[in-house]
Amino acid sequence: MGEKFGNFIDGKWVGAAGKAVFPSINPADVRDVIGEFAASEPDDARQAIDAAHAALPQWRALSGWARGEFLRKAADALESRLEEVAQAMVRENGKTVGEARGETARGVALLRFYAAEGVRSMGDVIPSTNPRTFIYTNRVPLGVVSVITPWNFPVAIPIWKIAPALVYGNTVVLKPASATPHCATLIAGIFEQSGIPRGVLNLITGGGRALGEELVKHPGVHGVTFTGSNGVGRRIACWAAERGVKYQLEMGGKNPVVVLPDCDLDRAATMTLRGAFGYAGQKCTATSRAIILDSVYDEFSRRLVEKTRALKIGPGKEESSFLPPVVSDEQRRSILEAIAKGKESARLLCGGGVPKGAAFDHGYFLEPTIFGDVAPGSYLTQEEIFGPVLALMRARDFDEAIQLANDTRYGLSAGVFTRDLNAVQEFVARIEAGVVKVNSETAGIEPQVPFGGMKESSSHSREQGRAALEFYTSIKSVYIDPA
């Protein structure tokens, strides 16, 4: 069954309290078992939270510079093991090796960015109405933060949550998705390699149903940051609100691109394809709707289908593969069910099934799928499928295109393809999305830039960049008068 891996609690690698384990497998070849991982229970979560709580006073007392030094060392360690981590990600998560290398490098950049945050300003001096009163603000850590992360970016997302939490003085309990526990153990090992004090970062693996409630409701937890589905996010918000605990949610997307007649159609088709089918569409920022003006709809869809049919489907370890497997059998079945629903009301232009051949027999592969002339308000335009499925819609004019783009409960990412600066400015002003792209794919964000969505895509806070300071700290206002 492969190697056995434990939890990382209070600086030690330990098995689950109940001794139970679960396997992690390669989605490109289910015969390849990566290893067995601790199937943690609430007792394990409590141990990790207690360890983080015990480590908090000394960690918080360090200077920001000193905390940042541990992140810098972790960045060096991750960079030295970049290929090892990338290959492990390909094996466990399924994504292409090029994307895995890019994600790991992004983890290095995130660690270096937040290492430098340790010496940045943490407050303001504010003039008082009293000339003898000195007023300033300072930011203080929340305390123990539960970090609950998804499987689709198993290195970047944990790091973009852990790094700011740590540098701003918090201690952390990480609970990764049960589909990618090995990547999380590598992250914990990287921090262990940095020499981080025991209890500052703790890792527990296992199912969300067994651990999620404890990680939010435990009285020793002071903040929760979560990326995942809307259903789970709403439960976390309710649990956190009951306790008055600060929470941060990044959830679903139904991201549109608008294609205007004056754009470079070939570039627009390529960027739309990349946004929709890169990593098999398993990104919260993936393009799932393309809204095309009538005058170029037929030509754009023709080019898009032609390019899509030329994509190479294959295991991520092959450098030439563009579209890797989806992460699990459950994920594939869910996507196929969505495709079946789409066939009931829209025209299938390409894909729609499972590729044939011995190379695909033991993995969770799917064909890239495009539906044409999809009706507004239909299943394909409203529900997040989280797979390689793209819905094409017609619009009479630019105004209707923006209305269609906004016709969703989500508001994460959106894009427009045009050479018209006036159209760009109008799109940016009217689109209901937290990330706006012009002449580029909806997926892909930079680590120093705030990230988050509108409407039901988030809890309206932002991650990454300096915006992370807002969530991981509280403001303390100080008034000093002469004695």
C-alpha cells in the first residue's frame, strides 16, 4: 500500500489517535497507491489545536522580522525541492507537470513575499483633537487559525493562507483535502526543515466531515480560513458566527468571458480554451461561460472547437499533455452527470464523454466539452461543474453580454476580449466579479495581488498581497496622554 504518513502535531509526526488510515491514489493510474495517511478524528484535531494554543505566546512575542526568517528558510527549502514537490503533485493531484512546477514556484514566491511582510508597517499614527494626546494603531494576531484547503491547488493555497497567518503572529492547524494529503505532508516537512518552533504549524489529515466542526467550534480556535464548496462554506460561516469567530471563505465561480467583434478572435479562442480546459477545468477561476456577440459567434465557435479537438489528453507526467485527468472517480461522475443534463437543452459541439484507449483505462480522464447556443438561466449557465465543460452563449450587443455575464449568483472572475478602451472601461465598471481580466484567461492570479470574489463566491474578504493583513490581524487603537 506504499509508505505510511502521520499527522504533524507539536513538532512530531504521529499516527491518528484511532490508528485508522486512508489511501491516496494517482488519478492518472488508480493502480498507483501513493501511501496511507492518518484518518484523523476530533481527538486529533483537539491535540493539534492545543499544541497551536500552547505555542502561541512565544511565537506571538517574536518580532515580525524573526517570524519572517522562518518563512524565508521555508522558501529556500521549497525551492531546493521544487522538482520533487512538483512531481509529487502530478502523481497525487493529476495536474500537468508544467502547471505543477509553476504552482510550486508560486509557493516559493508567496513565502518570500510574506517573509518581507515581517518588517512592513503594522499600524498608523492618527492626529488627536487633543494636542497632548498621541494616538496610534497596531495590528495584533488573532491567535490560533484553522486552515482548511481544497485539492485543486494543494501547495499554493495552503501556503497563501499559512504564510500570512504565521508572519502576522498566529499559529496554525492545517487540514488539507483528503484527496491530496501527501502534498500537505510535504508542506509541513518544508516548514519543519525551516526549524519552525514546535506547535506553530500543525497538520492533521482526514475527512472534512470528521474534522471540520471541531476545527471551527473548538474554543481554542480564533479564526478560520476556508477554500472549497459553497455548501461547506456556509456551514462554516454559521458555526463561526455562533462563536463570534472571524472567518474567511473563498468558494465557487461561474466565470464568463465576453467576446466582442473587434478582438483578435484567434487569441480570444486560445485564451478561452486555456481558461476552460487547463487542469481539466478544476479551478475556481476557470472559464465556464463564453458570451459572444452574434456577428462573430459562428466564426469564434468554429475556431474554438477546432483548437479544442487538437488538445492532447493524457497523464500530467507527460510534458506534452494539456488536459490531465480529473482528481477522482466521484469528480468524474459528477461532471458526466452535468454533461448529460446539458445535452437535454443545449447543442453539443465537441467532447461529452470519456476518451477511448488503453492509455485512459486506469485514470479519471474526460474529453474537453463545448456546448453551443446555451440558453440563459439553464443548468449549464448557473451551476458550477468544476470540470472541462464550456457553455457558449449568444448576445445581441455589448449591453446584453454584460447582463448575461452577471446573471449568476457567483462573482469570482470575468474577462473581456476587445481592442476598444471604452468597452474595457465599461466592462470593468459593470461586471460583478472580484477579478477582471482583459484579453487574457479568467484563471491565473499573481501572489502579490488581492484575490477574492463578490456575491456568493466569497465572504467578501481578500486573500494574498497586503490584503491578507486585514483577515489575520485585529486593530488595536492606543491613546497616550502625559502622566
